[in-house]
Amino acid sequence: MMTTDSTVRAEFIAGLRALARFLADNPKVPVPSYGETVSVHASGTEQEQHAAVDRVAELIGAPTSGGTHYQTARDFGPIAYRAIAISEQAINEYTAALSYQGAVTT
């Protein structure tokens, strides 16, 4: 979920800084080889989700891409910031696929 609540933002940013300091101070602690993505997920109707992603795209100066996952992203070196809207169809298909989990054995 997305929020611009100042308290939540301050806590999130403080956590990112604390993680960065910890990793800098502890060089033996491994990090992902290919970076990481911070994702914020839009909520509401599909139209509301797309509008939220469009607003983020404008704020971060990045294009959007369509499909079942409407999104925008901006890279900061190996770290990416992504806003995403997942279509109801994609969620339903994923849920349906999960319903078979464990039912098929070989």
C-alpha cells in the first residue's frame, strides 16, 4: 500500500538509513548480488490504481508501462523504486493457480 503519511515516511526512511549504516559497518554481511526493489502497491479500483501509479510516475520522472501489472520505476544504482497496480484479472488468475498448489503430484 502507498502512503504519504509523514510519520510512516519518516520511519521508513530512518529504517533505510539504519540498514545502509549497518551494512556499511558490517562488510561481511552479504547483500543481494543484483540489487533490490522497493515496491509500493496502489489500492482501489483499477482506474484509481492506474491514477496513483500515474501520479508517482510524474513525481519520480519516469514512464509507465502497461499490461496486467501497470507500473513505473526509477533506479538508484542497484536499488529500484517501483509503484505498481496489479489488475483484478491478474490477481484472480494468480489466486486460481495457487488453488492447485499441492493438489497435483508426480
